[in-house]
Amino acid sequence: MISKFTIDQVYETARLEEVIGDFVQLKKSGSNFKGLSPFTDERTPSFMVSPVKQIWKDFSSGKGGNVVAFLMEHEHFTYPEAIKYLARKYNIEIEETERTDEQKEQADERESMYLVSEYAQQYFQNTLWEKEMGKAIGLSYFRERGFSDDIIRKFGLGYSLDQWDAFTNSALEEGYQLQFLQKTGLTIVKEDASQAGVSRKFDRFKGRVVFPIHSMSGRVLGFGGRILSNEKKAAKYLNSPESEIYHKSKVLYGIYLAKQAIAKEDNCYLVEGYTDVIQLYQRGIHNVVASSGTALTPEQIRLINRLTKNITVLFDGDAAGLRASLRGIDLILEQGMNVKVCTFPEGEDPDSFAKKNEVEEIILYLQENAKDFIQFKTSLLAKAAANDPIKKADTIREIVNSISKIPDRIKREIYIQECAHIMNISEDVLFNTLAQIGRKERTKVTATSRQEQKAFEVVKHSQKEEKLDVQYELERKIIEMLLLYGNELQEFEDLILKENEEGDLVLEPENMEAKVYEKVYLDLQEDEIELTHDKFRNIYYKLIEGLNEKEDFSITTFMTELDQEMVAQISSILMEEEKYELHHWERKDIYPKDKEKSISQLVSETILTLRCFLIKKRITSLQENTEDLNGDHKETLEEIMNYLQLNKLLNKKLNRVLS
């Protein structure tokens, strides 16, 4: 565990504009910086960085946050990886909290394995470029495959000499321990059959070209090696064995180089082999990864899910295991992702197709031939079923089984409708089949009633959003005021509701001195007002707690103690001030004030406006209760009259005239 002291040091030292400037070209714009969004394609800068607030906001994608949030979004680091990256950048020593001896030993072992793997990549790469045998065999092979020297270097490709222990001896001479060479699988140690008690060391990848496999953050996890000789007993491809740092079911080849393109394009091309990835990347298709010949796993899909919801699976034109590969599609659907499938012409694979075509032709082919999974699966299975009714029934059941994997109810319904149309079968039968497969949340009702129910829910939801729109903006404004001015001491005019001698309600002003957060908290408590939106309510209580406990409260320090989702929400609120314009507020009973107005006036009027809005909601609710002509509504009508009078007083205080 990284200590809190180190994390605090990182946040205090790191300069947001410097860190982002390593990835985005920024230009000064007043007190802020502007640049083109690194998350979307745009021509007009909408990416803003505030050095004062140490937060950023991308208005084209809606993303925002602090320095760590940027690295997590842009580089797809985990939180610890982002902290370590910043610590390295600013030469901050990483202090870790007390761990058990076992935890220390485990962490040291993993780090040693990473170091051995990184050395191995450098060794294999140097062999490829500097050794005569490396250039003659390994480099020649890659060039024959059509790979440019730049792309060979970019992917860190290498060569292991066709000698029993050349790599192992080199690593041992450099001071790397044999136990870690063994644990990473780079070295194989076997008992010598001819000499008891004597062991021999072998290089696992001897005589092979080598493909390093990187983690999402760029660390070397393991290797894939391809043999170049015609030795029949040796496997054509050989991977590193499972280890503490390499789990093939949790790794995707090319993910480190592809991650930014996947997020930016909002789509991931999934292929089978290393050379498929490299050839497509070289052609300009950068959002591509490979499952490295293994069956697709949920862990691999979750890696992609961190970057995009859309996967396009690319199959060879003559892939013998095409039907078996369909199981991988079901796994993708289970993760709630959108999947398309594209096959290449017979005899072609992504590698050969990319080699023969320019990037524009490849992109056009993928756009025109990528089919939605339902279209692909029905066409594939329907051919196999031909005119056999039994096979057709099995085909339909298999397709519905795939649809049942989709967690999203609306998507399931749309796919059922499409399947019914393609296979010429009624939707009711398919819905019943879906229920039989065991999807408990589905009920046996007709497609028509489902559509009506869906339409009703959409309308109901939109009406709810419409009613909450005003309150959303006001609650948002309260959070913004607390963030900007929460600890400032102000003179407020407090309003006390009393009855005068005639029995009428009046507001009597009383001056009070308080901090902004105290005024907001007391007013909301007094009127028993609860923020209705979860994200604002969570931030509100965190803010009140932080402002109450710390005299030297600062937003930057405050945000270091929050999860990244809350950091992004706060950044969005603060940075919207730079660009946010809400039109026609007056029509919604929201009256924005000029920035020249005093803080105390801004706070008082925002809370008064919220009170007026809630009173108006209460009056509407009470009026609905009087629609029953048979009831006695005397008390309700009296309550309505009191609220109307109070509303009039509050609006008068706000200098508004009610129609």
C-alpha cells in the first residue's frame, strides 16, 4: 500500500498543466489553458485546464477531474499506477505502509520478475538489431512479413539465438537470479539424466523470434515466441508459462499501444494473432488487440470494457473453428457490450488482408462487412440448418440463447424482434423460449404489451426528469457555492417568519455573521430540505464534513480523499463555470445573478429560490389532493393559502412579481 504521506506529496508537487502538457498541446487562455480533446476528434479546442483549481474538463466528451483522473482516463492506469507514475515524474520516493513479511516478500518477488522480463525484452531486441545471427534470421523474417523497422522497434520485437543458454548466461552475468528466470519461464531448469544431482539450464525461446506481451500500463508480463526452423516436434508458437505476473487469460496482446485509440474510436477490433495486430497497426488501424490464440475469456473482455462498449471481432475467411469462436461472442454479450463480426475473403486473414490493401480500403471493407452479431449468427447457422426443421429449431434456440446473455432489457427485445424477422417466426414464441432458458426477469407477455410498458416507462421517466430539472440546477448551484466560497465568513440577512398583530405572515430580517457552509447547512436543516440527486447529496455531506473539520480547507486536498467518480463530478461543476450557459432560466423560475453580486447575496438568493420552488411543488401536490369533490378539504385549502402567502413574501424579497 502506498502511504498517505506519499500520496499527499504527489498531489502537492504535481502540476496539472505540466502532466497534461506531456500528452496534449496546451495554449494559454486567460488564467487557464486550452487544447484539443484527447478523447474525441475535434477541430475547435474544448479541453480546458485550470492551474489555479488544479482540475481539467473536456467539454466534448464530458470527462473531467484532477491530475490522477486524467492519467486514469487517458493512460488507463489504475489509481496506484497513476500515483507511481507521478512519483517517478517528480522524483518522489514512494513510501509504503507497513506490510507483513509475507506481503513484502511477495511484492519483492513480483517486482523482481518484472525486472527480469524487462531485461529479457531489451536483450532479445538488442540481439535482433546488433547480433549478426539476429539480423540475418530474426530481422529478415520480420521484414519479409512486411513489417517496417519503425514498427518492429515500436512493438519491441526481438530474437533469441539458437543456442541452449545464451540468454540465461547473459542474465546471470548481469546479476539476475536464476529463481526469477525460472519463475517467469524464461529459463527451463532440468535434471541432467546422465549426471545425478546436476541440472542443466535452457533458454525457453531459443531459436525463435520473440513478441513481448505488455500490460495495460506498459510493463512486460511475458513473451510469445515463433519458431523459424522446420523442426516438426517443436510447437510453432510458444508462450511464457503462467506466473505471478503473467496470466494469459487476463492479457490482450497490443492493449498497451491500442488503449488510447480504442477509447478515442470507441471501438476495439479483436483478432487472433500477434502479426494480425502488428500489420493492422502498421496500416493505421491502431485500435486492435489479440487474444493470442487462446479462447476469449471474461477477464480479457473486461479489459476492453474499461476502454469501450463496442467490439468488432475479425475472423479469418477460412477459419475452421468459426462456430467454436461464437462462444466468445456470447461472453462479450454477457458483459453488456455491443459486438459486431467481420469475416475476410476466403484465404485471407487480417495480416494478409492488411498487407495487400491501403488503410482507406481496409476501413471501407470493415465498415461495409461488419455485421451485427445476430445477423452474422443467423446467416451462419441458417446455412447449416438448410431445410431441416429440426436443425432450424436448434438454430433458433441457439440464437435466443445468445440473446439471453444480454443484460440490457431493451436490447434483448430489439434482438428478439430482429431474430423473429430473419427466421420468420413469431416474437411471442421467441419471448417464451427466452423465459424457458431461465431469464427470470423476463415475464411471459406478448411483444405488444412489452412495447407499451416500455413506452410508458420512457414517458414516466422523462416526465420525472422534467419535474426535477429546476431542482437539479439549484442543487448544483449550492454545491458550486460550497466549493468556491464554503469557508468564507460573510454577513447574512436571516429571515424569520412571524405573524403580525393582524395575524398575517411576515418576514422579519435579522443580521447574522457566519461562514457560507454554516449558512447553507442551517437553512437547509431548518426547512428540512434534502438534496434529491444522489451525486449532489453525497458531495454535499462530504463538503459539510470537510469544511467543518478543517480551517484550512482546500478543494485540491479535499479531492485527494474522494473516489475518482466524485472527483470527476466536482471538476465538472467547477469547470462548467468557465463555459456553462443555461438559457431561459427565468422560464423555469431560476433567476441567475450577476457575478458582481456579493457572495452573501448569491447564497441567500439561491436558497430562497430553492425554497420558492419547493413551496410551489407543495402547493401543486396539495391542489391535486382537492380534486376529490366528495372530501372535506378545509384544512388543505388553509395550508394552500398559507403557502401562497409565504411564496408571495419570498418572491417579494427576491424582487420578483408573481403573475
